[in-house]
Amino acid sequence: MILNGKETALNLNNALKLNIQEDLKKYRAPHLAIILVGSHPASLSYIKGKLKAAESVGMKATLHHFEDDVQTETVYQMIQALNNDKDVDGMILQLPLPKQLDEAYLTQAIDVSKDADGFHVLNQGLLYQGKPAVKPATPYGMTLLLKAYNIDVLGKHAVIVGRSNIVGFPIARLLMDLGATITVCHSKTTDLSYHTKQADILVVSVGKPHLINKNMIKKDAIILDVGINKVDEKLVGDVDYNDVYDHVSAITPVPGGIGPMTIHALLLNTYHLYEKHVKINTK
Ligand code: NDP
């Protein structure tokens, strides 16, 4: 089975659009602000997708675009202005940033109540304590995709390759919350395939094309491939899709798998922040 993130995200975005249409009868539109630094082609393409998706569900989306050589203080001031703007519900700072910028400082400058990407330490702390938090968009999107395909995680062994703060580490926590037993692998893991072969659910978020092949997976595993790599002008995942296809019970394609679900989760995070700003504050 192909876990079609593109189609699932479209369906979920349509449902979100209906909610927003209903809200617009009483309230202003939800507003997502995006800060982009530089003109990295991949970032430009991600931003385009996010702006288009936000507008397609009836959100207001604004782009604040800086040159490559902008200094930390200038971006910080923009974040503060957006923090203070009552019309803005969610904000993201597109990563990666050019080297001269202090990424940790800027990410933490985003007000927790507008942290649409869920990268703020407070949101991450709440998540790791199992408390309500803005969930990072990619792991959140993955759980929504599993739910859409009625894939029950309870009691399964999930092996995660990659331990980044935005994907590997938080998906470990979310799948554990859903009742999975977790193994997390990384660059220092010895005998990676020993671990990947144990996986009922294998999540791969590394950034190395075709790192995982059919000899490294258990028959009928469920594969969530987060990696996006450009090879010969084509996008491929971290998993060798054609090689593993006949050995898996379900797999996400690249492109069209986790990417669109990440965008949907970002919109959903923004919508939930909007609900808190507009609905709760007017009660
Ligand atoms: P990072 O680049 O931050 O980290 C990569 C992780 O992979 C690290 O934990 C690293 O280990 C681990 N790693 C590196 N080499 C190996 C190896 N040979 N074996 C096992 N583990 C290894 O990861 P991200 O999670 O940010 O991104 C990973 C990929 O996912 C990228 O291709 C990115 O473009 C893509 N991505 C896609 C998204 C989507 O929406 N589809 C969203 C976010 C990312 P260590 O910690 O030891 O260094």
C-alpha cells in the first residue's frame, strides 16, 4: 500500500477549509507569517508550497523575505513585530539559515503562542512531558497520515533512523505516546541494519539517498521516508523505494508522502493557535 500523503493532505486541507469558512462568518481569517532568509532553491520551493496551501484553505499568509547577508538583530526585530501583531496567529522561520545568523536565538524569539512549527523549547518540553503542546509539523503530519490509513501503532516496534530535534526525536515521543516500543538510531549506531530489521514501523529521517534497502527491512514493515534528496535532478527519499516496494506492507513515496502532510500539520497548528487567539479571547 502506498501511503499517499498528497491525497490525504488534500482531503484534510479541504476539511480545514470548511472549518475556516464557518469561522469567517464571525471572526477574521487565520494568519500565518513566514520569514525566509536568502534564496536557497529548496527553501523557496517549500515556502511556495506553504503559501499556496495556506491560501487554499482560506488563511491569510504573508512572506517576510530577507537577503542572504541580513544580520540577526534585523530578523529578531521582525520576529518581535510579528509577536506583537494581534493579526498574526502563527509564525515560522524557514530553516536552514545562513551561517551568520544565530538560529537558536531566533527560533526561541518566536512567541510560544505563535510557534506554528513547534520548535520553541517550551513546546518541546511540554511535548516530552506528554502535555498538550504545539507538535513539530513533520512528526505531527506523520501521525495524521498513520491515522488516516487506520494504522494502529499500539504494541508495534518503531525504529527511527535520525535523532534531529525537528523529526527523529519528536516522532519517537509521539509514537511512544501511541503505544509503540521505540528504538532510535543515528550516525554512531553500530550495525544499523540489525536495528532496522526489527522494525514493524521504520521512520527514516537522515538526508542520505537510498540509505535503506530491502536487505535492511523486515518483510511487511511500514515505512515512513522523511528524507528529501536531489539525485540527477530528481527527488528521492532515504529509502530505495523501488528496491523495497515488494517487501513492505505500506510506504510513503518521495515526493508526495511526508512533505504534503508536514504542510497540512503546519496549517493545523496555525489554525489551533488562531482558535486560541480569536475564539477563546472573545468568549
Ligand atoms: P538532520 O540533518 O538534522 O539530522 C540527520 C540525522 O541523521 C542525525 O540524527 C544523524 O545522526 C543521522 N544520520 C546521519 N548519517 C547517518 C547514518 N549513516 N546512519 C544513521 N543515522 C545517520 O535531519 P532532519 O531530520 O532535519 O532531516 C533529514 C532529512 O529529512 C533531510 O533530507 C531533510 O531534507 C528531510 N526533511 C523532510 C521534511 C519533509 O517535510 N518531508 C521535513 C524535515 C526534513 P547524528 O545525530 O549522530 O549526527
